[in-house]
Amino acid sequence: DTAVSQTPKYLVTQMGNDKSIKCEQNLGHDTMYWYKQDSKKFLKIMFSYNNKELIINETVPNRFSPKSPDKAHLNLHINSLELGDSAVYFCASSLRDGYEQYFGPGTRLTVT
Amino acid sequence: AQSVTQLDSHVSVSEGTPVLLRCNYSSSYSPSLFWYVQHPNKGLQLLLKYTSAATLVKGINGFEAEFKKSETSFHLTKPSAHMSDAAEYFCVVSDPGTYKYIFGTGTRLKVLA
């Protein structure tokens, strides 16, 4: 029974395209997050949502737009993909702020 | 502002010997601290957490960490390394009320047979 799931696992696309990554958690958590992990394994928070409300937007380009239709889902839509967007994107959730996070398996995005 | 420094980017140990992965943090408040492990091409798994209870925290797979406020450290240890411990380890700090989790740059642990 997967706690935090993401789809797709792999995404290969061309520059300029628009793509979405979906995330779902079945843990009943209030808070969800998107992270970007670059090729050097550095993890940086992109967005934090609490009860469907955007709390943190960490200087992410406007081309990235998160959407939380309900507490269990947090999707990430990316417009006009660029080469530099290639990375692994992780979704995570926590019961509330400051609690341990549970991570999804990641989505490896490759932009060619 | 919160920050975290993992002092070693790579650590190599022989199987059966102790593991020490070092982490120093900076925080204006009483932070929450975490260690996560990431095996190759996998997601992140929580090893252990400190949330202002006992300063010596026990985690999964024999790992433990000690919170030392005076040294602003939260080093991860294990008495005896196993081959399956080879992975990337991340120290994480979070200040209450910020909804932010700051990750260290990671330590790659290599276990030699």
C-alpha cells in the first residue's frame, strides 16, 4: 500500500513542451511538498502546501505551477520546458509543519 | 536562518566497522532534525528524527544520532556497517512555523567488503 505515489516515474520530452506530474498521498497528512533534485543530488524545496493552500514558493520560475485539488493530491505542471528543468522531482507529505516527511519514488524528467 | 552542513561528501568504511556521518546545523529556534537515506535510483527514507525529546535518537537499521545543542551537531552513527548501508545520506533541519526543510548536500557512504 503506497503511502506517497507519483506518476509518471519517467518523463522524456522536448524543449518547449508542457508536462504534468501527479502526486497522491494516502496518509491523511495536511502538508505536501515538491522538491527538485539535481544531478549532484542536491535537494531543494520548490513548494509547500498546507490544507490545499500554498505556503512556500521558493523562487521557482512562473513556468512551474502547482495545484492542490484536495489535501491528498498535489500536482505539478510545467510550461515551456527547458533543458535546465531536467532533474528528479520528488513529492513529499508530512502530518504537519516540522514533522517527518514521507517521500514519493520520484519522477525523472529529461528534457531534450 | 536555518542551514545545515554535512562535513564529508564521501565516507568509506569496511564492512563491520563503525560509521560516523557528521552534520552541523544552524537554527534560530528549537529545530526539528532528521536523517534520510537514499539508495541509488530510489526515493528518500526516514532513518530517524529529533523533535526536542530525548537527545539520543534511535532509528531504523541500527542507526542512531545524538543532538548536541552546545556543538550544534547531529551526527549519525552505526556500530557496524553492512554492505546494504551503502547509499547517500541527508541531514535535514526544519524550524517550526516555516514549512521549510533545509537539506544538507549529502554524504555518500561506501562500504568495502
